[in-house]
Amino acid sequence: MFDVSVQELKQKIDTKEDFLLLDIREPFEYDICRLPGAKLIPMGEIPRRLNELDDKREMIIYCHAGVRSARVVYWLKQNGFDNAKNLSGGIDAWSCLIDPSVPRY
């Protein structure tokens, strides 16, 4: 399964599981809102910044609605990152279903 729901992510955060939360949005989006502990690497920078990622560690990748992050997960899996997962619905779903204090845009 390549997708993680926002409820599953919340549980992982609450139980302090070890994973990388990767935000692949643009810096201006990150400035509007972000999930705590997320590392920002914009989508277009992923190929040249692969050395910053651990191919053995679980990664949950998110964007605004889950479309861009799904593409990144697919690309990462083709490049040996078998533990990459997409946050279904992105930060927008997080705001709607988990934490309404996170601004929507």
C-alpha cells in the first residue's frame, strides 16, 4: 500500500514512530502552513537532493492535496525508495479532518 490516511499519520505522530515526514510543496506554500516536524524539499529539487533521504527509513510525503506527492512517491519507488508513502488528501485533508487550526489555501 502506497497511501497513508491522515488518521494513520496522526496515530504515527502520537505514538512517536520513527519516520520522515517530507513536504514537497513550494516554499510559499510551506510558509502558509505545515505539519510539525516536516522536512521541506520542493518537488523539483528531489532528484538532486536524494542524498538527504534514507532509502531504509519510512517516508510519508505530502503536498497540498496528494497529487504531486503521489507522483513523487512513484518516482522514488522507481529509484529504490521502497518505504515512500503518499499522504492521501495532503495537508488539506489534515486541516479538514485532523486539525482545523492548520490554514487552508
